[in-house]
Amino acid sequence: MKFFGFKGGVHPPENKIQTENQAIEVLSAPKMVFIPLLQHIGVPLSPTVEIGEKVLKGQIIADSEAFMSVPVHASVSGIVKKIENLPFPLMGNVQTIVIENDEQNEWIDLEKNTNWKNLSKGELLKIIRAKGIVGLGGAAFPTHIKLNPPVDVKIDYLLLNGAECEPYLNSDNRVMIEEPSKVIEGIEIMKHILNVDNAVIGIEENKPEAIESMKKATEGTNIKVMPLKTMYPQGGEKSLIKAILNKEVPSGKLPSSVGVVVNNTTTAAAIYDAVVNGLPLIDKVVTVTGQAIKNPKNLRAAIGTPISILLENCDYNEAEVEKIVMGGPMMGMAQLTLEVPVIKGTSGLLALTKKETNYCKPKACIGCGKCVDACPMSLEPIIYARLAEFSQWEDLAKYHLMDCIECGSCAYICPANRPLTEAIKIGKAKLRSMKK
Ligand code: SF4
Ligand code: SF4
């Protein structure tokens, strides 16, 4: 296959070396887990358990009848201690179920499906929802919805995002190296559901071991592995489709409009576990790194584990920390408290020093146009910043602001350190509130 590349993008320092060869370590579940009831794009869930109730590991503890929702499960067995609003890593407070771990590791009965090919598309989608699977590349979009495009849409390609283009992170990388057969069988399950023959795994060239691992695991299948030039944000859905298939997704449309579904390689492994082993999504591989971490690692942590426990496990130096970020440095969220828990979408935890955050005061725009050149969505970030400065919110829509994927490439490249991503986020929030 030919590599077509995508427009724009940047190449920040990779900082992958600290954890790329660190095998995944399982972190013991803590005494208390904190499970927020909003871990997917969609509506918050309602608890299905009560304070004082005993729960089993893997049991559904909150759900919703809303279309855009997936349940959450207990990541330990124990007693529900509290249900209250608590700090949430993606901003503000969210209703959270607190479970005291009884350390008995008592599981629900797990229904296995080794002969999944005998199941219908509807039955497989039902399992994927019931096991709480969401996109694990960061967006946390409910997977059963993504795998069920409108009936009048023909899907020709399934693309697997193994790019992991965010600097520092190696969570998907290690899953592809250590669990290749799960990833491949998860892809086969998705192909079966979507009724597609063609699947391509895109992996950036800076992950040679993952490329080899996937190539070996795909031998004898019709799944292709495509090495991609290392460039941020290669893993964005629209960038990946352009780079691998040379197709452009029109403004405001979904990948299915050009006959493509994109999913992440770690999501594929989770689909395998859900369908074949009956396992709900109750843990996540998290890369813990940054210069304020003495022993950077890739940890498999129970959903609901406070991030303080992961940082302590990796010997973080509190005195050196300038900023704690959940996710990568480009799109991750700075954290105000270490009480927030690991959630389904957590891929990384960065303890960054002053040197790494490299904050410089914003200066006046010099009109160099570098932000426009770097934008993978062919947008004009310089205009967004100006319109936001003068509160001209309505005009933002005319310049397709909602197509922005908030990748941060424009802010990264700006020589004047203009706070472009902040202006974009505020502008998007204003446009959303004006629509209500
Ligand atoms: S405008 Fe949006 S999509 Fe374009 S570079 Fe900036 S953050 Fe990325
Ligand atoms: S990169 Fe920065 S300085 Fe250059 S045009 Fe864009 S906002 Fe202005």
C-alpha cells in the first residue's frame, strides 16, 4: 500500500524512549476505587447499586437507557461506601461510586464466547455495550454505536489506529507488542460485525517492535500493517484516513460518509476480551512518565484507582513537578488534584518539570501563518484567536470552528506563544451554548 500522508502537522520531541521498552506491570487495586459515572461521550449514567451494597468484580454498577451510553462496572469486589459528586479528571465534579475493596477478588460469572462467529451482529454489539467498551484512543466514543453505522452506508475499510502519535505515551505500543493475538482477533470480530474484508493497521515508524509484532500476528490474514511517517496528529481519524486511503472526510461529516470506520488497536484488544472472555472494561494500561518520575512505567491499573497511587508507584518527585497531565502533552488535561481516578480513556499520566512545560508569555501575533500551515484540518486558527479576542462568537462558525480536533498543533508551532487552543476551546463552548 502507498502512504499518502496528511496536510500540516508538527513533530514535537517524542520522549517515548523512557517507557517504550517497559513491559506492562499490573498495579494492585487500591483499598478504595472511585468510579465516575461519565466515562464515555454521551449522557451520565445512573447508579444501579446502593450505598452499603456488596458488589462483585465486573458487576454493572451504573447504566442508562439513553442511546449514547455504556455501563460502568466494579473494578474490585467490595462494599459501596459512597455515591457522590467528586473531582473528575476531565473537569469539574461528576457523580462517582466509591467502593471499598474487600480484597477477595470475587468475580461475576463470565460468559465466554470462543465461537463468536456463530453470533449475529446484533448479539455481538449487545455484548460490546454490556461490557462497557468505548474508544480507547482518547475520545471514549461508545464502540457499539461506532460499529453500527446507518444501514444505507456501505463500509469498505476498517482502519486501526496504532499511531499513538502523542509524545511520551506507549500504552497502545505495549499492548500491540505484548497482546498481538488479542488485537488481531478483536479486529476480526469488528470486521465480522461491519461485514468488511479490508482492514489496515496504521502504526508510526517510531514503533518498530509493534510493527513487527503486528506483521507477524497478521500473517495468513487479510489484515494489512502500514508503517506511517512519524508526525503529530497522525492518529486523528481524519488524518489517518487521508494518510492511508487518500480520502478526505467532508466538513461536519463522520468517517462512515467515505465508507470507513476507525478504531484504536487497544479497543480491539478490549473487544476480544469482552466477547471471547466475557471481561468488562475494568482496567487500563497507563504510561506514567515525565522528568519528575524516577521510574517511568506502563501500568495496568484498575479503573477508579486515584492517580496519586500510580505516581507513588513510579517514584515521583513532588518538589520537581510543575504540572500533572492526564493524557499526552498535546491534548491531555492538566490536573488540579491527585485525587482524580484513572478512567477508561486514560492512556498516560505525565509529571512534568518546569523545563518540560517550557511556559513562555504570549506576545503579539506576527502574522507568520505557521499555525495555518500546521493545521491538519485546513483551518485558520489565527482567525479564531482574533474573533475570540473581540467576542465575535457567531463568526467562529463561518470559519468551521467545529471541525477543529483540538490537536494543539497550531499553539505548539506559534513563535509568539499565542494561546490558540484556549481561544478555540472557549469559542467552541460559546457556540455550543448558543445552540441550546
Ligand atoms: S485549529 Fe484545531 S485542528 Fe487546527 S491545528 Fe489548531 S487545534 Fe489543531
Ligand atoms: S503562528 Fe502565531 S504568530 Fe504566526 S500567524 Fe499564527 S498566531 Fe500569529
